[in-house]
Amino acid sequence: MNKIRVIVCEDIKGIRKHIVSALNADEEIEVVGEAESGKECIELTRRVETDIILMDIQMEYETAGIDAIREICEEKPGVKIIVLTAYDKNELILEAYYTGASDYIIKSADAVDICKNIKRVYETQDFVGPLIAKNLRAEFVRMKKSEETLMFFIHKFSTLTQTEKEILKLLYQGYTKKQISQMRFIEVSTIKVHVKHILKKLSFPTISNLVSFLKKIKIYENFNL
């Protein structure tokens, strides 16, 4: 029987070793590598064939895991990624899903639940695991209650000034605030003010959250904005 090949990426050694030990005790799972940073995990995935990656989010910097998920999903689309998190409700979990993660596992979960989750994600053709689905349903309910429907969002999007729309599109395309300031011949501080206004108008906490959402709905591909 072919075992499920797993890489564990977690920067806290004690937690990583605990999870590795739990996985190695399951006869259907084989840990093929360990990493303690997003960068190390990307490099490891290039060298080692794997089916599942358990990925912590906040490692060498706050969104290191999310950036690693994005790069790995582009290079290895067949690999499924499960987020490791200390909290059940975290906006980074949904951002990780928008980036390509399949599901998440609470770090304090017992060994049986961790192994069951890995097997469930491995076996399903649906890349959205049950825990992520639960969070998405809760998010959609929240959005509905606050009238955050897609059309309502598009209406709010239309309230942006032309300059704000242009800056947001450049951010969507991957340009940094510094690069945009050089392209538009204005100060970085001015770009930051525009970004602040954009986030307030569209009701998003960070530009990373907003860009992830825009990519999820493919706003520029699906709408003439």
C-alpha cells in the first residue's frame, strides 16, 4: 500500500516533533520531510515528492506560510496543503484558503484527529476540506447579514476615485507601494493615504486581505472595472 507522503512545516521544534511523531505512528502516513520556515518548505517541496503539506502560517514573518502556499500551489498544483493554526477562528485561515490551502488543523488536536484530517483531504477530490467549508459558510452568513453580497461590494467598488481604482489595480497586479509611487511620480506616503481610503471604503482590514478577495472573485477578469 502506498503511504500518504507528508511534509511538516512548523517553526516551533517541540510542536513539529510532536506532530511528526504522531504521523509516523500511523501506518498509512509517511513523513518525508520537515521544515521550520516558509522558504525552507518551498525548497524542500522542490526536492521531495509529497502529497500533503502541513503548513504553519506565522513563521519567519507573519504571512510566511501564506506566501509559501501561494508559491507551492503555482509550482506543484497537485500537492494539497493543510494549514496548522493555534486558533479556530483566524482571518489568515480564509486568506490561506483563497491562496490555495485545502483545510486546516488545530495544533492542539490529538493524533487521531490529525491523521483523520490528512486522510480525508488526501482522498477527496474536493480541495475544500470540512473545516475550511465551515469557516466559509460562517463568513458567507456574516457577509449576508452585513449586506456584503457581491453586487453590494461592486457598488462600493464603484465609489472609489479613479486614482484609487488605478492604485488598487496595480496592487492587484503585484506592484509594491514604492514601485507604484515611482510609476506615478508621487510620494509613498501619498500611496499609503490612498490605500487607507480604499480599505475604509471597501471595509477590509488589510490590503493583503483585499487583494486575496479580489483574486478569488477574479474581479478584473469577470467585471469591466
